[in-house]
Amino acid sequence: MPAALLDVSILSVYEVSGQRILLPKRMAHATPDMQAAISAALEAMGGHLFLSDLFRSYEMQLQSHLDWKTGKKSAFSPPPGGSLHEAGRSLDLDLDSLGMKLADFWPIAGQHGLVPIISQPNSQASEAWHFDCRGSHDFVYQYYKQRKGTNFDKPYQAMAASAIVSLGIRVDTFGQNQIAAAIQSALIRLGHDIGDLDGEIGPRTRAGLNQAGVPLADEQTMLANLESQLQGRFTGEF
């Protein structure tokens, strides 16, 4: 079965009549491992995480990107297909109400699978509020960092595309080959070298399927086989 998005109940930065409210439902979705990471971090820090953002739909990501392009927002926001927010694997938190220094929160976050997007805990830096739960898609990041795939400008973009398409959410880059791209994502995360994650089932992808013990069949059947393998290896993501 494919990875899923779960509903999340968590306080937000938004207020009604001076009282903080839960993160709006349209944003309150996360993968199982992200939901677990948030819960574990909250328990460990003994306080609150007030979020401004979690999940974004295609339309929400597009609007965020347009807001950046027009200067309405200063922090960079990629077009749809390039953000882990679209996979329920990114959160933006309110640093002012964190209740501790960012440098103190970092090890707590890291211990529970929340990875900062910046290199140093500088609360004045852009995106200091942004944390990812990469899960198995970090294998895609490392794969592209090692230049085993070259069709994305940055490893982060490849990782985001992998995370999004694995949920069955469209990534424009893959055109009509969404299921094929999900197959390739699964193969890379299972440790197979197939070249580019591009939605094209070529000789290297077929070799990867053979190495994974997946008989050539219709794409949905092959994907289901690989998802079963992923579920066995990355249980927290399903």
C-alpha cells in the first residue's frame, strides 16, 4: 500500500479572539513518521510547538511560490513539486514561542527525525523555522548528492519529488509517468542504482526491478510489490 497522510491536531500561530487555534485542517496533515516525530519532540521538550505551516496542496504551494516571486513573502518558496511541505514532511514553527533557544531545540529535533534546513542554529536566518522529516527519501537526497542521478538541479528537489509522488500526488516534472516515477523512487530508496528519477522505465530501471525481485508486469502491480518491500523496511512511514 502507498504511504499515507494522517490528520494532525496541533496548535498554530493563528488566533481567534486572542486565543491560539489549531492548525487549519487544510494544512494539518503529515506522514505517519512526521506525526510521530512531532509528538516525540513535543514530549521531549515538555512544551509547545506552534506551527504556521505543515502540509500544502499543489494549489497552496503554487500560491506560496507566486507570493515569493512577487515579493509578497521574502523566504524562497519553490514551485509545486519542489517542497517537502507537499508531502506532509515539513513544518514551519513560531520561534518566538518556542520556549527555548533554537540551539537547544536542534538536538531534540534531530533525535526524533526532524532535520533543519539551514546549517547553523541561527534564529535570525531565513528558514530557521523550517524542519523536515526526510524518512526514506533521504536516500534519494544522498543518491543525487553522489551524482548517481543528474536530472534535478539540487538533491533536495529530487528528494521532494520522490516524497510527493510516493503519496500518489502529481509532480508536473513526471508528466503522464507518475506511477513509473513512484516505481523509480521506491527502487532508489531500496538501494538500487537506476540512473535518473525521471519517470522513464528504461533498461536501468528494469534491471533495478530484476534486482528487487519484481517481475515485469503492469506498473501498478510492480509498484504495489515495491511498496510492500518499503513497508517492511521503513515501517514507521506506513
